[in-house]
Amino acid sequence: MKRIVIVIALVILASIAGVVVRSSSKGTVAGLRELVSHHNVSDVRQEIRQTFELSPGARIELAGVNGSVKIETSDTHTAEVYIERTASCQEALDRRKVFVEANANGLRIRSERDDMGFLSRFFGSSASERVTLKLPRAISLYAKGVNGPFIASDIDGVVEVAGVNGRVQIASAVRKATFKGINGNMVVGLKKLDENGVTLSGINGNIELQFGSDVNADFDAHGMNGRVVSDLPNVSVDKSRRGNYWARIGTGGSGITANGINGNIRLTRGPELASASQN
């Protein structure tokens, strides 16, 4: 019986060795080279700088960013793109591609990872990106798949953010806002709301909603693993049953819905508006 077990173990080891041998020579050499230099985290660096002119209401898309995103907005028509890419070696940098596509109606930034060999897949590192954008305020913003903090200034159009592994902070949103699959704390300013309201779902972290003084909305949360508290004047939070909360902000109106939240939600006044009311 012991001989049979030993034979089976040898067969398995031979199979694994065969997989390694069958890996492409390029991928194997690159993987071994990367393993040797892996301790130097930022040996290779690349910068991307581009400028575009955008029309009001342009659509901004970000997808598959392996790193942080910072967006600054102002009253302009110019979009300035700065992306800093880093990797432990040139092979790692080459395996990950970054694409920047733009016209007057929109700007799209996405990154993709090429196929890699056996060693690189299991032991190699991946290149990362740090994206900094200076954009017009009059845009719509769509982001999906960001592995890092996501911070943005005031956005006058629709905001949709999904699949972020990191903190999310939006200075202010005035139209429809949707946040899904966020693994991190969130701070969102709500100066105004249109009829589409705000949707929060699948958030693993605490959420702070900062309201403008003129916002009227109905807040409804279901399936929460946490509490909802309010620092707003004349706003009380009703708890109908475990995990369900409801509150009316102002005279009520646009819906703010939260579902599947693993954390607490705080309803409060935005910092600028709070300081203005104290003066």
C-alpha cells in the first residue's frame, strides 16, 4: 500500500514539473528574473501625460485600475491625464497595458493584464497605476474595478462607482449616484438630488452621507449589519426591525436606498455648509 502511495506522489510531482517545462520560455525566464529582483518594488517607472478638450456633459470612464485614483474638477473644458506606472521589472510593466482613449464626448482609461507564464502567474508581481485627473466639473463619472482609494471633487453629472477595493470619497454629487461593491469606508457629499436619487449596495465599510441644507429625501435601508445615526437637525431615524431603517430629510422626496451594508451609516451636514450655518 505504501508503495502505491509513493508511486502516486511521484506521478503528481512529475505532472507539475511537466507543466512548468511546458510554460513558454519567455514567461519562465521573465518569471525567474522577476523573482530575483522582486524586493525592489519600484525599479521600473513610466509616466503618461495627455491633454484633451471635452464638451459639457462628457462621459468619463475608468476600468481595471490597479492603484489609486484622484480626480480634481473645476470650471474648465480641458482634461489633464497623468498616470504613473510602476513595476518591479520591465517584464511586469509590459504584461500590463494601459489604454487612454478620448474624444470631445468622453474620456476612457482602462488597463488590462496580458497572459503570463506559470511562474509569473503564481509568484510574479503586477504593475500598478496611480491615476490623477484634472477634469471639468460638468461630467458624468463611471468607474469599475479600482484596486485602491478613489477620491473625486464635485461632479455635476451622474456618478456610478462599482468594485472598488479601497476608500471612496466624492466631494459632492447633484444627480443620480450609484455605489456598488465597495470594500472600504465611504464619504459622499449630496448637495442636491434629482428624482433618481442615490443607491448604495454591497458596501463593506462605514458610510458618511453629507447633505446640503436644501436636500429633501427619504432614506430607506434594508439588510444592514450596522447602525444608522443622524447628526442632522430635526431628523430622526426609525428602526422598524433588525437591519431596517428609515428617515426623512427635509420634506422628503428623492429616494436614498441602502441594501447589504456591512457597517454604519451616518447622516450629517457637509463640512462647508455646517461651518457656514455656524457663522
